[in-house]
Amino acid sequence: MPRAPFAIGEHSVAPGGRATIDLPVSHLSDHTPVSMSVHVIHGKSEGPVVFVSAGIHGDEVIGVEIVRRLLRATARKAVKGTLIVIPIVNAFGFMNHSRYLPDRRDLNRSFPGSPAGSLASRLAHLFLTEIVARSDFGIDLHSAAVHRTNLPQIRISPDNPVTMDLAQVFGAPVILQSPLRDGSLRGAAKAMGKDILLYEAGEGLRFDEHSVRAGVAGILRVLGYKGMVGGRGIAAATTPPQVCTASKWLRAPSGGLLRVFKRDGDVVAAGTVLAAVSDPFGREEREIEAPFDGIIVGRAVMPVVNEGDAVFHLARVASVAHAETAVDGLTAQMADDPLFDEDEII
């Protein structure tokens, strides 16, 4: 018996079909309509319904490039189930190179939203009802904020074996267990019984090839694991990711010029000097040391800091040697993976 068409908004997609659908969001002050564009791939065969979203924060553009390459990769594959892809959730922020919506609200603190609330609340409600409610699980793509960068990592809720299993399959260098936050997409989806993998990588308003490759490969691994796409050409992660159960932001002890000695992805022992902050006259210098064994999963990229600025995001590791092996192995695999021949990514 053939599958039923996939209904979304006021549209439907036939089995074996692909379509880009615009879900109306609002109008700009000059009455220009703004929509949330959704690409639906509705396979002929039964399978999970999975969404992949990017651009919840408008300045986190790396996810948009990951989605573009994902759509090119799946164009040559027969998809089982249904794949819903949303390249830019927050079109307002994307057009203005801003993390926020015009009402200065953070969309990822506005869920579950309301059809009669603020602009952020209305967009959150639309995404939750039209995308999350129709899906079995999702993958949400993020980067660090402007002037910061993140090592490719998957963030999941503690004590959730389902997302831990999928995170292991994804194969990012680090899996970071992170509690749910009020108003977040992950939190609202969990309340609906839906699990989400949150991928963090790269820097706001910047592309980073390594982070893009890790994201595309990870998504394809998860889709292959779920039986939605064929596994040919998708190499499994050769080294288990490093699982971190806690992390801490290390902050600048004073204002001044930041000289960084360690980079994102570096595994450091407790007491390692990560950076130094000097005053412009060179009279004083204060060092920033690792308070525990860890891996740097995020850091500031601006050399000018104020006292209290977040400088390094350090995730705790149980074994420095094991963490180094995990990061080095997965980094090398990204460089050698035949999935990413040049003609595949342009």
C-alpha cells in the first residue's frame, strides 16, 4: 500500500516527491512578507520523520552551508521515511546578520511560544507545531556566537540513552552532556516526547571547512543508522567520541590584550597555562590556567578582552591520553574521507 502524502502547512508532498514550502511567518514594517522555507523529501518507503534545522540564531551561518551540502548529498540517494530540512529558521536575524529577532528576543529562549505572543514567540510556536510535532526526532545546527569559535561537538541531555546512542553514531570529536534550558528548542521538544541532537561547531558569521564536513558526515551517519539513506560512501567514525559530563567557562582575570597559547580541540592537563592577559603598557600579565584535565571545546577569538569575559570553554575529561586519541583520530578522518572530494562540496 503506497504511503500517504506528507502534509505540512497548507501543502502536501507526494511519496517519492521533494518540495520547498514557504510557511508564512510575518510581514516586515513595509509589508514585505517573511516566511520560513522548508524543504521536504518524502520517500516512497516507510521510515522515520526527521528534521534538520539551522539558523535559529541568525548569525550562525555555518549550519546553512551544512544543510546545502546535505541536500546535494541526498539528491542522489533514495530516502526512506521523510526528511524535513529548514536551512534558515530565523530569517529576520539571518538577513540582519544578528543572533536575535527584531524584538531583540533570542528565539532559542522563546519556546514553546504562542500564536498570539511576541514575534519570537510566534515563530517558536510555528516551528514547534509545523516541524517538531510532525517529526520523530531532529538535529539542530548551531555555531558559537560572534567572536567565539566551537570545536565540533554534539550536546545532549544527561541520562538519555537514545540521544547518547545517536551522538555516538554522529561521530563528532566531543559529546557534551548539557542540561536543558528553559525556553530552548531542546526543552520544548523533550516536553513533547521528541529528542534532538544539538550540533555546535565553528564561529558566528564564518564558514569553517572542518566543522562543515563534520556536520554533513555526522548527519548522513545518523540517517544511515536509521535506515533512511544507503550507507555507501558514508564512513563510520573510526574513533569513539570523547564523552564529557561537565564543562566550565574560564574568564579573563583582568582587561587587556589576550595572548592565546592553546586552541580549540587541544587536550590539556590541570595547571596548563592556556593564555595570558596583559595590559597595553606591558607592565602586568595574568595567566589563565586549566583548573582540571579537559579539552577546549570553545574559545574567544578576539584579542581584546574585558575583565570577566568568557575566554575558554573547557570540558572535563577522565583521561587526557584517551581524549587526545579521540580528537586526533576523528580530525584525521575528516581530512581523508572520500565523501568530501572537491567536486562533491562546491
